[in-house]
Amino acid sequence: MLVNLLVWVILGALAGWIASMIMKKNAQMGAIANIVVGIVGAVIGGWVMNLFGASGATGLNLYSLLVAILGAVILLFVVGLVQRAMAK
């Protein structure tokens, strides 16, 4: 169980960091935010992949990392839209 938690934290940190660089939000986010965005992104990415008939995050591998990055980018995009809407 502890190993699974560690895998999620590592995958989340890496995916969140890469997604924040893709979305140009890296300077605004710290390590904890990257981990949270990556973990939530893995869940969102898994849900999106299931809609297309593919599997979600399956462990600490390249496919799971790509799924988590996809979800994290979607999350950051939606958060950006909400922030812009709230600022108006």
C-alpha cells in the first residue's frame, strides 16, 4: 500500500510538472501543486481514456505518465478558463 502511494506521488509530481510546463504555469506552481495536479490529472486522463475505450493509468510506466499528463493539461486548461471567467 505504501509503495502504491509512493508510485502515485512520483507519477503525479512528474506529470504535474510536465503539464505545468506545457501550459506555461510552471513559475506559478510549487512541488505540492504539481503533485496534486498530476494525481488529479491521472484520474481525469483515465476517465477520458476510458471514454475512448482505452485503459487509464496502470502503474509507473510511460503510458500512465502520458495519460496523467493529458489529464493534468485538461485540468490546468479548465482551471485557467474558470479563473479568467471569475476575473471578469
